[in-house]
Amino acid sequence: MNTVYGSYFDTVNSICADCGTDTLEACMQLCDSYERMLSKTIPGSDVWKINHCKGGPVPISPDTRNILECAFRFYQLTEGAFNIALKPLIDVWDIKHRHSLPSEEEITEAMRYLEIDGWELQGDCLIVPNEKAGIDLGGIAKGYIADRIADFLKSEGAASALLNFGGNIVCFGGKPDGSPWKIGLQTPFAPSQAEYFAVTELNEGTVVTSGIYERFFHADGRTYHHIIDPRTGWPSRSGILSASVIGKDSMTADALSTSLLLLGWEKGLKLAEENGYYALCITENGEVHRSEKWNINIIQ
Ligand code: ADP
Ligand code: MG
């Protein structure tokens, strides 16, 4: 087995697979091209063009289209809670740089531009409804990319691999010794990222975790994190600290894990299960709620 690390999508990514280092380097090249396609901040990316076109049709790649189709489906499934057209509001919250709360005026102004209805896929183009509208694929793109890189590894003949894209795990083939991969779920707000409260075994598929404990700031004695509820304009207050989803494809699991943090554990678990996935949530009062069929070992 060989391992490669790379810094993409605002996180650290690792790939461990039974293939040559040249194939792993090619995977990192693919990550680089996906970042150039989907990043909000790299000029010339599909997302950058969408966000700077001032309204109207924008030509997009087939990959971007695939992600948008799934994202629009999740908008419907979550009744508007999962909304990639949230960029105006995400810019106001700017969790990475902010240390104080935005004003109600800023939030109200941004909320005028979150309507998904004007967005439309037409041939190879996306129709952007107006000058202020914009998208952010942070809640879904990493899952899609991880799926594509796993496909690439398989096409290059790898029989066994584990990919970790900042909390999006994709694996196939089990470990080379024939045992399944063991995937730990990180304890929210623990001093070390290597502290796990649960371990699940998986030969092939994905486990995606979203949490409020990695990107946040404190103000007025509260934690303000990076998953924003378009219905209120504020970081979601579903009471969930962390949500993990296990299943077949990582893009769906990524959209689901973000959706769970918005919907709360009851609706969230139901949504995951209806789509053929299992989920587990930890709440702020320390409860663990999970799909009964997920055979997972809770350590604590
Ligand atoms: P991470 O990428 O940090 O592991 P997530 O997959 O949960 O975690 O994605 C969080 C990201 O999703 C945010 O940084 C932002 O880009 C985007 N986002 C925030 N709120 C929403 C929302 N309501 N709907 C869709 N995407 C969102
Ligand atoms: Mg997500």
C-alpha cells in the first residue's frame, strides 16, 4: 500500500491504495483540477464564473452539472434547508474571519437573494437568476470528488483503497489482509482530532461526518458555526454537534450529513434512511441517536 497527502478543498486529504505512487500522484492532480473547477475563490472556476456573471447563462462542466443536480434535489428533499444558493448569507457570516456577530440588517439583506427558483439547468449552462445570487458547494463537492477519485483508482487497477477528504471517507476492497477498513468517528470538541467515540467497519462505501466543532467562533457565550440555516439566516440550532452518514455514494452522504445538522436528528435520520443511508447524530446534551440497522461500535 502507498499513501499520498495533499492540501485541497480547504482541508488535508489522504489516499492510501494498493497502487504505484505515480497513480497516487495522478489522483492529486485530479484533486487539483477539481479544485480549479469548483472553488469559490479561484478565478475562472465554474463556481467563480457563476458567482461573478451578474445573472444570465453560464457554461458549466458535466461534473459541475452533476453536483448541481444533486444539490437541487436536496433542496427539495429538505424543504429548502440544504441550499447551495446560500452564498450571500455565507459571505455575511464569513466564519473563517469573523469574531463578532453580523447585524440583523446585513442578514436580512442577504436573505433577499437565496431564492432557488430562478436557478435553472439548461443544456450545458446554468441560468443565474440575478446579479446578487451566488452558490457555495462546500456542503456537497468534497463527496463528489472523493467518489470520482475512487472511480479513477479502480480504473487504474487498484483493488483496495481508503480516501479521507477532511471527514469524507471513501473506501473499497477492504484492507489488503482481507479484513474490513475500520473508520473512527471523531469526538466533537475533543482536544485531539484522534479521539474517537465510535468505530465502524466497512469494506466498500462511504462514511461522511459534518460537525459544528471545526469551523466556528464564540460570541455572547454562544458558538456560531459554518452551517447556516437559510430559513432563519443564523447558524443552525438543531441541537446536533456532529452527524455521520454511511452508505454507497459520498456526494449523497455529504449532502445528507450537512442536511442532518439543519433538520435535527429525527427528521434527519428519517431522510437518510429513506434514501438508503444510515445516520448517527450526537446532540449537545450528549445523546447519541442512530439508525438501528447501522452496526457500529460505540466506545464511550
Ligand atoms: P465540511 O465541509 O466542513 O466538512 P459540510 O459538508 O457539512 O462540512 O459542509 C459545510 C459547508 O456547507 C459550509 O462551509 C458551507 O460552504 C456549506 N453550507 C453551509 N450552510 C449550508 C446550507 N444550509 N445548505 C447547503 N450548504 C451549506
Ligand atoms: Mg456535507
